[in-house]
Amino acid sequence: MNIVVCIKQVPDVDDIKWTKENNLDRANMLSRLNQNDEWAIDYAVKIKKQFRDVNITVISMGPMQAMEAIKYAIAKGADKGILISDKLFSGSDTYVTAKILACTISKIIKEFDIILTGQIASDGDTAQTPISLAQMLDIADVTNVVEIHNADKNTAIVSQKIDNVINMFEVSTPCLIAVKKPCKESNKPKIDDYIRAQDTVVEIVNAEQLGLNKDEVGILGSPTMVYRAFKPEFSKDTMEIKDNISKEIIEIMLKVNE
């Protein structure tokens, strides 16, 4: 049974930098593994513990620093990793990102039963990449998943939560599952796990290997155009209250509600 986990490094909110094209300058920012994607890794490892013959491949698209996230995923229990890295990919929107991931899975990995992803990435919060990836690979997908009850080479049984409604699905493989809640069986890597991860060679894949040219990836290939990007600025007013505190607070609240 082959499981593919798509992960992403996201920028630290205190270290945001922009390019002149209004895209995130990922190569020059502090980054961390997207939380939803770490949950996807945990679910993959949970499935692996249930069966003997399970192979987990983690893939990530990004600059070379994304290697850290892949190594961490291997320390958590993945078997191997693939880093999709090329300057031509810079500025890719969700559509092109899904295209690049689909090319990697179909041309490099080739055989898979389940693809696991996080529901959202904290740097975009669009939830578009998972469903776009599933459509490009022509496989079934279940999003907003809060629990994977069982998964084998033929089917997966999952619970999906949208608003306050929980739906249970049985989906045939190959399929894609996007998770939005942590796995109850999350594990923390030990020293031996980190050593194994550091010794594992991660394959690096570029645009040429995927058969993609500069006109169909990155900013040139992305139908989404970012006209303006900025970090929100917050301000607050303060005042000092010394006498008759209750009366003054009530007057302030009444003004706010006007």
C-alpha cells in the first residue's frame, strides 16, 4: 500500500517578506511545517501501524529550505521524501501548484493508493489545492475530514465535518483525503528517528524532469493575479480611568454600541 502525503512549509507570521510581484518571498523567510499537513503525516503513520506493507512518501514544493519539513516528516514515520524545487515554480498559484504536484505524483511516484493532505495552508487558507489535485489525477476526494477510521488498499472510511454536521463516507482507492483535525495518535520523533531522517536521501525534482516549461508554471502560468499584498496593521486606543470606574466603563460601552 502506497501513501503520498503532500506537505508545505509556511512562513512565520512574524517574518513576512514580499517580492516585487507581491508574492511571499519564501526563500528569505523563517518557515515552519503547516499544522494541517502535520496532522496528515500522523494519519499516514497511523495507517502504517495497522498494516505491514505500507510505504509513505512525503512530497513538498518549495525552496531548498523545505527540506527541513520533509526530514521532519521522515522522522515522524515517513519512508522517503521528494522535494519539488525550481526557480520557475516561484509565484505559482493554487492551480499551478496542484498541476506540479499532480505531475510529480503521476511521473515520479506513479503508483499510489491514498493521497493525504491538510485541508488548508495557513499562508493562503483557500483549501483549493487538494480538490484541484484530485481532479487533475481523476480520483475521488473527501475534504474536511476529522477522522480516518479505517483505510486499506481498496477503501477508506472517514468522517467529514462541515459546520455542525458530520458525514461518514466509504471511498474507493485511489483517493485523496484532506484532513482538518489532529490525529489522536500523533507521535513525537525520538533521537533515533531524527538520525534516520538525516541519513535518508531526499530526491529533488525540477521543472525539466516533470516536463513543464516556464510558460505553464510560476507567475507566467498562474491565472491568479495578485494586485496587492500587505501585512495588516492593528492599532488600539487606551485611556486611564481613576474615579467612578463603573460609571465611566458603562458610558464607554454605550458609545461603542451606538
